[in-house]
Amino acid sequence: MKPRSPLPWRIRALCRIMMCQPGAVEDADQAVLILPVSQQLLTRSLILTAVARYEEALADCNSAISRNSKNPEAFAIRAILYSKLNRCTEAKDDLEKARALVSNNKISATSAVLHAQSVYESLTGDLDNAI
């Protein structure tokens, strides 16, 4: 597979992680190489989180936030990462940032955080809690 668009790589990466197949991180890497935008970085961050590579996931999340600091989902994902790294104060701060951004965008803060948590649970195979 050698598509020039990042989308097929990203989709295959997500499918591989959900099916516990190897190669998900490498596919996410390809998507980021083709188009290193915030959404690709967040997808790779979630995939890295699912395989417990939290520091790398945090770096991607930070990079995504530096590219788009108005994305509440990025702060919610980073809050999950901070909690995984036992950085509770930073996790709480990011949840507050996500909530503030969401309220500015007239979206429910709860739905943004729940969406990020749902995506994470889907990727880790906890499909019962992802729904």
C-alpha cells in the first residue's frame, strides 16, 4: 500500500489497533509523514496510548495542540495521557481547558470528553464502555 493521501493509512492504523494486529503505529506514522496536521497527530497519539507508549503519545498530543490550540478534543486526549502518567494536576487543568474551549464553541464539554474517552476505549478493546 503506497497511497499519497493520509486517510487510508489512518483508517488501516485504526482497524489494526482495534483488531489487535501489528503495524498500527507504522501506518499512523505514514499518515503523519504524508500530512503532519493536528488530526493525524491525535490519531497517532491515541494509537500510541492504546499500546502504552504514553510519552510518545504525549509528544504527538503536544504537537497537535501547538498546531491547533482551539481543539477541545486534543486537550481531552492529553488529559487522558496525563492521568495515565499519574500527572493528575495537569490532567485536571487540561479537562478545564477542554471544557472552556467547548463552551466557547457551544458544544457540550461532557460530550467532547466522553468522545475522547470513547475513542480511547474503542482502541483499547473496551468496546462495552466505548458505547
